[in-house]
Amino acid sequence: MSMNIFNEEATEEKAENARLSSFVGALALGDLVKSTLGPKGMNKILQSMSSGDINVTNDGATILKAIQLDNAAAKILVNISKVQDDEVGDGTTTVCVLAAELLREAERLIGMKIHPQTIVEGYRIASVAALRALENAAVDHASDPETFRQDLLNIARTTLSSKVLSQDKDYFANLAVDAVLRLKGSTDLEHIQIIKKVGGKLTDSYLDEGFILDKSISSNSPKRIENAKILIANTSMDTDKIKVFGARVKVDSTGKLAELERAEREKMKTKVEAIAAHGINVFVNRQLIYNYPESLLSEKGIMVIEHADFEGVERLSLVTGGEIASTFDRPDLVKLGRCELIEEIMIGEDKLIKFSGVAAGEACTVVLRGSTTQMVDEAATLPSNIATAAIGIYGGRLDPPGARGPYQGAGYTAPWTEGGIGKYNYQPIVVIGGSSSVGQYAIQLAKLSEFNPIITIASASNEEYCKRAGATHIIDYHTTPYSALPAAVSQITTKPVELVYAAISSEEAQRAALEVVEGGYVVLTLPPTIGALGEREDGMKVIFVMGSVNVPENYEFGDKMYAALPGLLARGDIKPNRTEVLPGGLAGAPAGVERLANNSVSGVKLVVHPQETP
């Protein structure tokens, strides 16, 4: 007699179908995340089905955790990735892709009628051989601190190469290595506190030798305590609640109500006296502390820190050597935390508490700074726009020619290479569409190269905007049509114009550019509608610029440009575009596209916040 132990909705797969299902699920998951692998990997946009929150990431563990799966083999890959993240902190995508590829090979071997147990045994033998090869290839520089540090830096740089911090990987690699070396061989990362504070640049992040708690000291308490004796507690410091459902207290007069309040206050006072009896000068509580007990503690000269949350008190207990207490009737049995100094500090506009000279001397805090939302919006306009401008002006000749002809750009010397700044003094340049996103960067780059004059065609309403970018002359296209552009340029400069950058590449703009240039370069951001790309009989060269640094012909150029960009931004040589955030997240995008199509956007870059989508 057979018995069905499954739910009615359950399905059962056996033999070949079960094996095929496992292969399909695992391989699909591996294919999903493999495109995120490596420094050229692509990001994924994740949207929560419940809250609608959107996350953009290329971290394998983050992507896999967000996916709803019903395939057993795929779930195993997710668990592998989670373990990798917990144990190592990196390689989450790699282990998933590697496991999927091993399964792909196993599928092929099974198709050759090789028994699954034989394949498994072969993989076990191969894993032993791989581990032996790794051990033989490994080097141990623990006895040489300088070389050991360099090894750690190389590991950190490799880890950061595919992350958002890749442009500042050297800075953050040093930060991470300094923090880890303070552990003196320990692998307990709980000694390293990480705090994130909005404001400043990423490179304003720093390592602080001490424990910083992201809380503030109570208003009436001392703000600085030396030789601190710390009682760490998890106790109620508001009112004791009657933990019986539906319990109520009734009184028949205001006098009895006042008597109850006095009894509550007396009970709290007794509790405060018991706390103070521990001989402490700092009291840290996980829960809230009401005004009355706070004032009693402050009167005794005790610094009060409330609402330190679970993680805060756990880490504070670890680094100060104190125990977390819930009752206070036996002070002799409670171990207090100790440190040399507790003081209130400011990071950005926020007040925090710093514990210096803690019992766990290796404890430290990494303070991560970052842009405000507005700065992030501005930064979002940088990559494609500045790349389009820079490649068009400074990109060289392609050998062999690319899909867009033999020219990557006009081939001028970039300002981030030796001798590039100021090289083109007194050479004129014309930028058509100077108030556009690409045009703004073209003007700023021309200023760095010291082209002079820098002539741009824009609306009179954006004249000041273009001048701040570096334009010396602005021609208003409302009063000077494109057909009159050659005459207008000749009135500004008598020198031959050898470079025109058409950030707006309409047919009339292209025609005007071709008439202005004298045997030089016309750089277009759209395919030519007049004539063809490449060199013409009169020596003029027409270039259609590909502004992506993710195509092979632009890899090297992009690496050099992005390496120089942080310094250019920090010095103010390059400034991001003005931005306008469209309301409603992705729902506002169609209206923005319509405005662009109607030419009703000028001197501003439209930005969408996907996380604000209703």
C-alpha cells in the first residue's frame, strides 16, 4: 500500500527529468551572473516585488539573494555564493559561475554515457590536484612586513577592480590593508567598525584608531571622560510595564494617581542608585533612557549614551572588554568596560562618540564618506558625456580602421598626458551646442588645452553657463542662423579653424561645421548626413565619435582618462553638468524624452531616480 506524503500542489521529478531540471536551473543561474564578472562586467538592476526599491549592483551575492528560485540546484548555487561571501567576502560570482561550468561539463560527460558517480570521483581527484597546485604556487611573505603588505594591497586592488570604488582602488586598498594589519593576525573582523556618512568625496574616507559609535551623548551629560569605566546594559530605563495582557490599574482620585507616579519615580531612582553603585562614569544602554533617569545619572557625573542598539552594545562589549548587564544587584559580578578617553566628535554635520585607548588595542573604525544625492546626480552625467567629448578631440587614428572609419578622434594631445596642458594656445576651436551635456565638457577640455578663442554656438539664455565652462565667445543661434556661422566666426578670429566639435549634429549644424573648418577636423556626435566619414579630397577629416569606453578601440583611452578624472574634478578643472531630476522615477522618463524630442531642454541634464518609481 502506497502513501502520498506530499502536499496536493507538490510535483515530483524522477530519473532523467530530475537530472535535466537540475542542469537547466543551475546553468541558467550561472549564465545570469557571468556577465557581471570582472572589471568590465555589467551591472544588474534589481527591483523588489514588494517595496519597489531598486538596487544597481554587480555583486554576485547581492544579485543571487534577490532572486526568487524554485529550482533545487539553483538554490544550492545561491547557498555556495552566500557561504563564499560570509567566509571570504569576495569571489561570490566566480564560485557560482565555476560551479555552473562544472555542471555544464558534467552534462556533456553524462551525454557520453559516463556514470554520474564516476564524474563526481573525477572532480574530487581534480580538486585535490588543484589545491596541491595552489599550495605549490603560493608564497609566504609573513616574515617580510613590506612584501607582505604589498601582497595584501594587490589582493585588495584585485577585489576592488570590479566594484564602484575601482577608480579609487589604490586609496581604498591602503585603507583596507591598514585596518586588517591592525588585527595582528586575528581574523575577527568585528574589531573593525564601518561607518558611512554622506558628504565629501570618497577619498575623504579614513581609518580612525579607535572605536566610533554612531550615536550622540545625552544633552546633560559630560562630553568628555578620561579613564572611562563603562557599564554596558540592556535594560528598560523608561517605566516598568505590567507584562500581563489586558491588565489595567484604576484609581478613584488624583491623589492616588500622584502616589502611583511617586512610586514609579522612587523605583527608577533605586535602579539608578544600583547602577551608580558599580563605580562607573559612563553608562551605555541598548534601550531608550527617559529624562528622569538621565538627569539622575548626569547629576552623578555619569556620561549617558542611550539607544546604542544590539550591534552597538555587542561591539562595544567586545572592544572595551565589558559585559552586557541586565540586572544591577551584584556589582561585584559585573565586568566593566574600560578605555582611556571617550569624547564627542563631528563627522560632517553629525555628532558621534569616539572611544580611544580601548582594551582591544587592534580595534579601529573605517569612516566612509560619499557624495550627497545632488553630487551623485551630477556624477551620473560624467561617464558617457565626457568620454564622448574627450575621445572626439583627443582620440587618435585607428589601425585597422573601426566601424566608424579610420579615426577615433581628432588626435590632439590630451591634457592628462605629458605636455598636453596649454599645448594649443592661440589655436581656435568652435563647439556647436556648447550648452548641451557633451558640449559643456568639450568647452572645458578645450580650456584645459588652452585653445583660444573658444567659440561656441548656444542660446543667449545659456551665455553665462558657457562662459563659466571656458567659452570666450558665444554666438546666439537665435540671432545668427547656422548659414551665417562662417562669417560670424571670421569676425572673431582671422586664424584658420582646424577643429569644430558638433555636439549638436543636425543637418544644418553639420553643413555649417563643414564650411567653418579649413582642412582640419569636424567631429560629429551623430552619423553624417552630408557626405561620408574619413578624409576628403580637400584634406578635411569627418569623424563620428563613439563615446563609450566599453568598446575595444576605446579601452586604453578610457583607462587613462578615468585615471586622470579624479584629480581634474578635485582641482575644479572639470565640473559636472547642471541636472534636473525628473519626478516619479522611471514613470517620469517618457515625459523627459518628449521634452528632448521637442528641443525644450537646454543647459541641463535630465536625471531619473529609478528608486522613486511609484
